[in-house]
Amino acid sequence: MNYFIASLIGYLLGSIPFALVIGKVFYKTDIRQHGSGNLGGTNAGRTLGKKAGIFVIIFDVLKAAIAMVITYFIAPDAMIFAGFFATIGHCFPVFANFKGGKAVSTAMGFYLSVSILITHNVLLHFVLPLAIFVLLLYITKIVSLSSIIAVPAGALIIALTQPDIRVTLASAIISVIVVVRHRENIKRIMSHTERKITWM
């Protein structure tokens, strides 16, 4: 029962489409009708501006983090389920016709919570994957490429440096989800048509 409750909490929090909410409430814009149509921070930033993009990213990170913190006080043994299903909810949100984002920010929220609540190694299990993302973004100027390398790198780091098989499996599956959700981006990267950022 604890696993079910944790999963439900994670999924419902993950399903909150902050990109859609911020776009409609503050900008009177449905970002699903603009850019890539994706409910994530990158499309929010390109469609609504840098400030909106930053807030969407922060809130998407917090979805997984808050789900795991809540579960920590209810059923700490089920925290992984809350974080994992927050990622599923972000990708397939019940509040947005099951068409969500690509789970990069939510994955980072999962890594952040794992590093604080489970492994107690923030530097290795959150800061390092984040640093990999930022470094790759600085070098390539491509958000998608940085994402599909940094998130799996975080999963690999977790697999090699901590013993909890549940954490390892959840991280691995999340990284696969992130890569699969970027399959169209991968095609554009390979054809050298993927958009690059201009602000870094």
C-alpha cells in the first residue's frame, strides 16, 4: 500500500504542467501551440522568455523533490517510487491529456532528492551530473544533447557508487525515458539541424 500511495503522490505532482500553467496565467499563451509544443523549460524559455523558462525548470525539478520529501515522512521505504512516478507524470500528465515534457528537469529533481535523502552525497549524485550538463551546454550550445548525455551519466554514477539496487534501476529507467523522449532531437542532432542556444 505504501508503494501505491507513494507512486500516486509522485504521479499526481509530476502531472502538474507548470509550463502550461505559467504560460496561460502570466502570458495568456498555450505553449503547446508554439515552438516544439513541448511542456518543458526549454520550450517555455523560447516561447515565453528566459524568466519563464527558469521558473518552469525550477518547478519541474521541485515536482520530484517534493514528492520524495512528502513520502519520506509517510513511508521512507517508498521514496524511490514517488520520485520515479513524478518523472512518469511529467512525461504523461493526467492534467494535460497525457502529453508532457521530456523529464530532464524532473530527472534532476530525482537525483537531487536521492543525493540528499538516500545516498547523502550531493556532490557526487547531483552536482556532478548537473556540472556535466552545464559543461556540455557551454561547449555544444545544444540543450537536448547535453540532456541525453548528462542524465544517463548521472544514472551511471549512481550505479557505480552506491549499493541500493532500487535507486540504480530507477535512475537507469529514468535515463532511458529521457533519451527516448528526445528521439526527434537525436535525429536533428545527427542531421545538424538541432537548434542551439544563443545566451551562453
